[in-house]
Amino acid sequence: MKKLLFIAILALASITAYAQPRAIGARLGAFDGFSYEHSLGQNMLEVEVGWGLCGGIDQFHGFGHTIQAAVTYDWIDPFGATVPWNEKGEWHWYMGVGGAGGYILNNAGFVGAAGRFGIEYDFWFPMQLSLDYRPTLGAALYDGGAGFYWDVWGISLGIRYKF
């Protein structure tokens, strides 16, 4: 009985692990950092932590390097539109929304909404490449007041290991 229960639990765990693919890797470009993707059925949740090359607060405080984190919920092949040229791997496009927050290195913090639009290629081996655009808009707090934060240059290349 114990062996049967152990086999059933092992089978259920392997089915669950297969049904919930994940990927971990790096993003390089306007936003450099670490990326983790977790599949939620046909869609995915992406969590990023890293540093941005530029962002803006307002006309008085200009641009600065940022340390930030972002979470987006992304729809894979939204509207049922797929990329038709799948050779060995698979092409997908995605779009999503979420939030971001962080610290601008000229003594200001920010929080705001993040969007995402991109395309990815899943190889036939456990590797994934993506190119996406993730703008962030929100509010910034700094010494002496508050301002509008924007980072609209968020184009990055993602390289991830799928497991």
C-alpha cells in the first residue's frame, strides 16, 4: 500500500511539474537583470529584478540609473493569433501588464504600472530567447517632492533556461 501511494504521489508530482514549465535567465539591453517565468496554463507570470540604464522623473531631475523589480502577467499568443513559422522549436508572441518599483540612483524611489509586448523562440532543447519592450510609467518620490516617472526605452533581449 505504501509503495502504491508513493508511486501515485510521484506520478502526480511529475504531471504537475510538466504542466507548469518554468524558465530562469537574464535580460540584457535597456533593462539588465534576472528573469523568472512561470507558466499559468496558456499564459505566464514573469518576475524581473535588475538595473535599468535610464529612466526619467521630471524636467528638473532628468534621468538616472535605476535598481528595480517588475512583475507582469503575460498572455501568450493573445487573440488566438499564432506565429506560423515553427520549424524545430516554437515561436510565440505575448503581451501583458503588471507593476514595477525601485530606486533611482539620484535619491528617488518610484512605483508604477508596467506593460510588455514581445516575441520569443522556444528551442527544441531547454533554451528560450525573447525580445520584448517593457515600458514603465508611475510616480516618483524624492527629496523635496514628487514627480512623474517614466521609462519608455525598455527593449531587452532575454536568454533563459527552461525547466
